[in-house]
Amino acid sequence: MPEDKPKGSQYIPLAKIADLTPYSEGHLILLARRGKLKTIKQDETYYTTLEWVDDYLMWLDEKLEFVRGNEQAIGEAQVEPVVQQPAVASEPANETSSSELQNFGISEPVIPIQSVLTEPPIRPGRTEIPHDRLLSMVEAEKHCAYSAAYLALRVRQGKLQGQKIGRNWFTKLDWINEYVAAHGAKESNE
């Protein structure tokens, strides 16, 4: 069955336009569906004109010039260093002796707040995870010899206990230990 062209011979199928442009027919169809390239559709075939293709290419050139112009402006901009103010109001900006600090009623040098906040808090005895807490597969792989993908696979297969919350699987350390006890020795021999 021959394809009927829309009225007016200036309309060209996107398959032929693809030969004239650096874009494939599939990409041109995508541009047409997104409304970036003006087309008309008759039956299952998209048609456009050379003028509409030129309009799209001109729009694209303008957009690229704008982006390139912004990249150059960002590259040419001078970044001025930020001078940090003392973190504590009573902390002098320069080196001070302990006698000067005692004048302010301070017996020891002040530790800047920034250095205190950047150090991670020390929580002794908190490194162990409760065995009844649900762990994501990524967290669980850190506590066993199996990868997160393998653990998720075994949960989906029903070999490892797990719970699906949303689209993610979760398990517990107790369940992983039961799985290792039941299946770990068999798999190591394989």
C-alpha cells in the first residue's frame, strides 16, 4: 500500500530528512514527539519541511551558543578567596599569649568551633548493629561475605528471609546468620 503524502509536496518524510541531517529517523521522531521539531503525522508516518528542520537547527545553535557563552563566563570569572572570621567572638584573630587570654577570663586557648564540628563524634560501643534491626541489602553486605545483589537474589528466591518495603529488600543479621549456617557450607564446596 503506497504511502499518501499530506497535501502539498513540500512535506518530506522523516526517513528522508534523516539522510540530510546528522540525526537518525528515531531521534527526529523523538524530537517531533517532544515538540522540538515541527511535524505533521499522517497514518504512521511523520512529515516535516526543510524550513521546519532549519528552524530547529537554528534554535539548537542559539541554545548551544548560550551554553558555551556561560561556560566561558564562568571560566573567566575571578574567584576571590573567602576570609574566615574567628569562630568565637572572644577569640583573637592573631596569636596571643596565655597572659592575654587570662585578661579575657580564659585560662586555655579557645578551640575554633569549626574544628570541633568537623571532627566526627565519638560514640563508644555504638559500632555493633542490633541483630533484629532491618538492614538494606547494601548495609547487609558490609556484615557478611555476600554482595548486595546476591543477597537480594536469595531473598527473591525465598532462600533468605527478607522484607520488601517499597521497592527495596531488607533483611536482618539474624536471618543472614541462619542462611549462612544452612547454606554457607554447601556453597563453599561448589
